[in-house]
Amino acid sequence: MAKTKDKVIIFDTTLRDGEQAAGGTLNAPEKLEIARQLERLNVDVIEAGFPISSPGDFEAVKLIAKEVRKPIICGLARAHPQDIDRAWKAIKEAARPRIHVFLSSSDIHLGYQLKKSREEVLHTAAEMVARAKKYTDDIEFSPMDASRTEPEYIYQILKAVIEAGAITVNIPDTVGYAIPDEFGKLIEGILKKVPNIAKAVVSVHCHDDLGLAVANSLEAVRRGARQVECTINGIGERAGNASMEEIVMAIKTRQDFFQLTTQINTNQIYKASRLVSELTGFVVQPNKAIIGANAFRHESGIHQDGVIKMPITYEIMNPKTVGIPSSSLVLGKLSGRHAFKEHLAELGYSLNEEDFNRAFNAFKELADKKKGVTDRDIESVIAEEQRTVSEVYHLDRVQISCGDRGIPTAAVSLIGPGGEVLADAALGTGPVDAVYEAINRIVNVPNELTEFTVKSVTEGIDAIGEVLIRIESEGITYTGRGADTDIIVASAKAYMNALNRLLAAKKADG
Ligand code: KIV
Ligand code: ZN
């Protein structure tokens, strides 16, 4: 990749490090859907996965490499010959393939985990980069746990791997231990003391264990790093990675300070955030910078007064810049197909005829129930419709009876895989339990409900309720979401969503 002095390369690792977050497993179609959104965001590099880690991840990386043509598609590999060969097999069809080789460098990792000397590690790193270089020119190398490694030794490793062909050298703060000034000095030292550093892009990869991932990354950029590895919503191993939306918006909003740019289409940030949250099941905290529900809400009277008079008084960014939909009323029950279609286009959706018809019908149903429909409602309706596209069982009807005296009872009917209607009823400790029991009697896949949360999409008594659940089966967690103005129906939809994902995963495993 050509080095430009003033551009920061955005390397997205949502599909690799992000997916390493506990409970965040994604299947191949889900990874592809996120990769397509990352392409719309215009990221420079997508780290699509760790191909040797599982057959499923190998297939997902392969699929992304074939389908997503604009960004560089990167596969991760340990410094082992089999890993490198497998990574290449997965990415070789990419328009622009990259292999990312990593090997620990700190004495802590060498002594306790690898049980290897510094000389051995130095030799293996260069040897494996040279092996990868036979496949493709675009090789990245990471000395893992770099921030706890003696700087002089990092300089030696980087010199050796650049000689062997690495064109990006990535400095990970693997355990989120660094402090901005210290990390910045490490980057400055690398740029000064590695003799052949001009032949490579210096990258950083920071974890958030001390809540400093973004600060460390930005300090590194200030001191000369020109690639940042980050994830949507900051998801990742343990406390996560540096959050892409925070890095990108800090560089954009404080252009006066950094004098740098990225090529990100920032108006796609919110959609990317929602999609990742939807598919991983990781809820975004309301106060999360840039994309949290409260990020642009002004509660204090003084602030509201200022924003009405002039937004710049209390808003350093315009919510539209990151694609946040407005929460004011936009459509009502008299809005027709044309108005709905135009509005969807304004929001950046382009649905095919069939999906549009389903979305329009769902919108009409909602408009009958709610006084006015907002962009957030529309977003929720479309997400709900998209969830049902590849279902094995579809929720047809749900009816419950409950109260403080009666025994909660539910009757449900589902449309089965062959289009047949399957109905059953059950009692439960509460209405949701009764509905789930009735569904279990039909679908009959053992699982345990491990999490259940409900929240409203907008304010108001007639708001849509969104339910997020997690179920566990044979040690694997599956998430499900459902939205409806009736929260019991939303709960049933969420359960069907999780069960359908479980069934799809079982089918893929044979
Ligand atoms: O955190 C880390 O060190 C990593 C490497 C594989 C780059 O994720
Ligand atoms: Zn990492």
C-alpha cells in the first residue's frame, strides 16, 4: 500500500479480534454481511479472520475474499508454516490479499509460554515472513505483547522482518498495559532507531484493559504511526480493542490538531455499529462516545437552550456526520409506498422488490399501532424483516393469557421448514416462559436461556420494544433479537431468531 504522509490507514479487525470477544461468534453469512458494510464504510483493510482457527472461520475468510473486492482482505497466521499456508488458501482469491503473521516478543511470553530464546524468536519471525512473502507481497508482522518487550529487542525484530519482506509492522499493546506517553515514545523510538523502517508502514493495535486503547492509538498516530487497528463498537478480546468510530471521529473532528485524514465514509458509522451489535448481540452502552443512544442527547436545560440557539454551543459533531437517524416523526399511517421508498433511500437503504414489500407491510402495521413513525422505528422494522430472511421455523402467531391470578398460558403456531403450520400450547412461570415452552414443544432443540433484556427503541408508551436474548447449546452461545410493539411477541421473535441461528449452525456442522 502506498504510504501517504497525511493519511491514517484504517485496519478493521472486528471480524477477527472483535469476534474473539467472549460470546461474539459469527457465522459465515453474518461475517460477510459485516464485511460488506465495512466496504461501504471504506476501510482500507479488513482482517477477515484467523483461517487456521476453525473450518468455519476458514470458509468465512474465503467467502469474504471472493466477495468483497475493494479493501485489502487480511488473514491472520501464527508464525507457523501450516498457519501461513492456510491463511493464504483462504485469502488467495482476494483482489488485494494480505497475510498478517504474529509472534510473541516479550520475555514474559518467551519465558512462560513459548519457552524459546530471543534468538530463536528473531529467526522464526524472519523465516515465517519470508515464507508468507512467497505467496503475496503484502505482509504484515506483529511482535505480540510489544508494549511489554524491551524496545531494543523490538527494533531488532522489526529490522529482520522488514528485511524478510514485511511492508507493515504492527505494534500491539496486547494486554492493554501501555500509557499514552510511554506508548508514543515506543513508536517514536521505532521510527528513529529501526534502520529500514522507511520501507514499512508503522501500525498500532491497542487493547482497552485500562480504558486507554483509543488514547494510546491516537498518541501513536501523533508520533508517526500511520495504520490503526480497531473494531466497530470497540469489541474484542477481554475489554476490547480501540473503537474505530472514536479513532476516526477524533481525527476528523480535531483535524486542526492532528493534520491527518482517513478515507472513512463517516455517515456509514452508525449503520455499521448497529449491524455489529445486532449480529454479535453486544449491546452498545448508552453513553458510548459517537454511537451510544445518549451521545447526542442534551438533558440539561442550559445545554438544550444553547443547542437550539446554535448547535456548536454544546455539539462538537453533527450527528448526521456519523449517520445517526433522527428521532423526530418522519412518516405516518397515511404515508404511501412512494414516500416510504424515498425515505428509505435517504436513510441509505436499497432493498430489492421483495424485501421492500415486506418492509412496507411491516411499516404499515406499525403505523396503525403508533401515532408517528421515526427513523429509529424504521430501522428497527427493517432489521426485524432482515432477521427472518433465512429462517428454518417462522413465528406465525402467538397468543397468551396471563395476570396476577391465572396460570400464564401460551399458544403458538410456527411455519415449519416445509411450509407446514405447527401449533402447540404450554403453561409457564410467566408469559415469556410459557411462550418459550410452547415453542420448545415444536422445535425441540435442547438449550438454556442465559440472558434476556428488553428496551424500547424510542420514547412513548406506544414505542417498539426490542428484546435481546442469548441461549446456550452444547457450550456455544447464540444470540437472538426481536422487535415489536408487544414485548411478548418481541420475546417470541427473539427466541425464534436465536433458535434459527442455532439450527443453521448445526446444519453447517453437518
Ligand atoms: O492483541 C494482539 O496482540 C493481537 C495480535 C494477533 C496482533 O491481536
Ligand atoms: Zn488483539
